[in-house]
Amino acid sequence: MPDSLTTNSPIIAAYRAATPGSAARAATAAELFPSGITHDSRYIEPYGIYIDHAKGPRKWDVDGRCYVDYFGGHGAMLLGHCRPEVMAAVHAQLDRGTHFGASHELEIRWAEAVMRLIPSAERVRFTSSGTEATLMAVRLARAFTGRPKLIRFNYNFHGWHDHMTSGHQNHFDGTATTGVLDAVAGNVLLCDQNDEAGLAKLLEQHKGEVAAAIIEPTGANGGKLPIDPNFLQALRRLTAEHGVVLIFDEVVTGFRVAPGGAQQAYGIRPDLTTLAKILAGGLPGGAVAGRKDILDLLDFQVTKGAGKEKIAHPGTFNANPLSASAGIACLRIVAETDACARANKYSDDLRRRLNEVFEEERVPWAAYGTFSMLELFTNPEREPVTPTRFDPLQYSFASLKGDRNAGVVHKMRLAMMVHGVDLSSHPGGVVSATHGEAELEDTVAAMRNSVRMLKAEGEL
Ligand SMILES: Cc1ncc(COP(=O)(O)O)c(C=O)c1O
């Protein structure tokens, strides 16, 4: 339990008073699920809000309260909730069938849409989630190179399968997290993002052993720890020199930072790309896309002709027709409209306006981030900060994440919900193309009121 819960906090009292319907459901859920939740990032004490429905940039809880949404379906809802074209496509497909156990027209159109947008996609293989996509990308790289090791960058997130756990939230010494085999963790090499010399050294030390390097191309946690674009260039050069497969994990950034993802925005061509979230228009789905010669390891004829062992890849819901229908409609809008640019522009405005609030209220916090990601720095060390000139690269990840002042971050999120804004635990959020003037003003007012509540409680 956060320390903040044990205190007599008007913020927590206000949250409880505003959300009795959620409290009742959370009490039931506590008897059903570990911690009463179904995704770790929805964990918040005393309980999270239960949502009834959503539209565009907003969602409504079971008590009828409205929130400006910055969870954005964990990043999937670039187009906002219930985008009419996407809904119409899903409704139409629903009546035609939800699973044929056979190939279908929509999977072709979905893959064509991916290949049109993602510059490095020569072949596509659909999966059911981003976690499955990164799992397959690593297996492809190992089979292609015949090498065992995987380079990952500290704090970067790539889903929850066994290769992706150490060095994300803990175990930065590379040891296995609970339940994971030492042999798996032992084949993962952790490196600091933006450390070109460290990467070069690691590649030399493990010459001929490294199959792949995987990275979030805008930086750890969607840019909480921002990437230095020069490092991405170095990463591309060094991996090519060492024959290492470069995997861009574009599960968040794909179709968001630009229609062609971070690889388009930064002009870098990875060997493999993992996709999910926006890919499937708000329904479940993922994909690995990239070089044909690598994805050929999934091809019956090519592997047979080359005398190689094929990588097996079943998956009941691969390229599911409902997900395909939503994905096609969504990617068409991404390709044909300024959806990415709108979300990026709103985020710029939001960051600027929030920093003005912090300056006016004399709060040493900062809003930062790239593209359509909002990151909030809550300054655990309470150092003097000029929000409008904040440089996140001067701080450690723990400091940026607010781990050392988790109590304040926690109360800030509750206060924002009391004022009708749902921020993610980053703390921060993702923005949709439907966030507009009204959401901006509501968010700015909510932040001003929230920092005032925090001041009144002696937290700031
Ligand atoms: C960068 C990144 N990669 C992979 C994943 C895993 O995707 P999924 O939740 O669809 O398994 C996520 C999920 O948030 C992610 O942010």
C-alpha cells in the first residue's frame, strides 16, 4: 500500500467519494483476479476506475463521470474511441463471421496496408499481440543468424515473455526474474540506451554470438527516457557491421509517430519491425514485418528448397477477421489523413501549456516527450527546474519515472481523476488524433487544480 493511503488525505477521500460504483466493482474483482486487475498498469490504490463506454478522446465510468483519456487503450486508440469508419468495418465483418479457420481476403488487404506504410516491410506475419510479435522476431533472428544472444536496452519494454523481463523494471544485473530460466536470461545482454561506446564494446566482447538487438526506437517506455537519434544511427551501423539483426519494436510507435512509424520519422531501416496496438485499430493483433530473407524462415517451400528447418508458427487468432477489418479501416485513415500529425501537434500544445501551469504555480515539475507521448517529470530530488527548458537526458530513468516519489505521483493521478483526467502510471499518457481544444483546456485546468490540492496536502 502506498504511504499516501495511510494518511488522512483529502485527495483520496475525494476520489473515493466520486467513484462509489468503481469501488463496489473493485471489491468484487478482488475475489476474482490477483490484485483485482487484468493488466499490471491498471493497478492503482485504493482501486481503479471502471469504465462503461468511451467516445473519441473521452471515456465515462460506471458512476457516469467523464474523463479525458490519456491511456488511449494502452496506445492502441490513435483515432480515439469508436471511430465511425472502424466501427462500421467491424460491425460489417461481425455478421460475416469472426473466425473461418482459413485464409481470407481481409488478411491480404491488412498486410498490403502494413507494407504500404512501413518502409522496411517486405513480408508480414500476423500474431495476436505485441508480446507474440517480439517473441517471433527474436526467434527469427536466432534461426537466421544461428547465434544465441539478444541485446536489449535497459528499461525498454517489449512485452512480458521470458526474454524481455530482466532489465525492464528490475534485474539490471541481467539475472533471471522470478519464473524465468537462468539459461534464457543468460543469453540476454543488457546495454544502456544512447551509449554508443558501451554497445560497441558489448558487440566486440560477444563477436559472432549476437543474433539480434531490439529497441524501442523513440526510447524506453515510448520515450520516457528519450532516444538520441544519433544513437539510433550508430545502432544501425554497428549491428550491420556485426551481422546482427536490428529489430525496431514499433508496437507503440508504429502508425503513431508518423504513418510509417519511427523508422520513417528517423529515416532508419531496421531488419525486422514488431507491430501491434494501432495496427489492429483497437482490437487484438500484432505482426512481425521486415526482410523477406528473414521471414522466409516461416515459408514451407523456401525452407525446404534451402534445406533449412522451418520455424513453426500456428496461432488460433493470427490475422483474425475482426481485427483485420478494424486494422484495415484504421490504417487507411492513418495513410490518408493527418491523424499522426494532429496527435503530435496536440501533444506539443499540451506539453507547453502544462509547463506554463508548473511555472505559474511554481511547481518544479516538467512535461516533456516526443511525438504524441506525454511524459511528466515530478522531480523526486526536488531540484530547481525550469519546466520550459527541461532536458530529460540529464536525469536517470528512476528519477524520470518518479519511483522515489511514488506517493506524490499516486496522489497526482487520483487528483487528476477527481478532476476528470485519466493519466497513465508512466506518469503521463498517449494522445489521440481526436484530442482537441476542449480536452486541452480541461486537462490544463485539472492539472492546475491537482497541484493546488497537492500543495494543500503539503505534498508540494
Ligand atoms: C514497445 C512495446 N512492445 C511490446 C509490447 C507488448 O505488446 P502487447 O501488450 O500487445 O503484448 C508493448 C505493450 O505495451 C510495448 O509497449
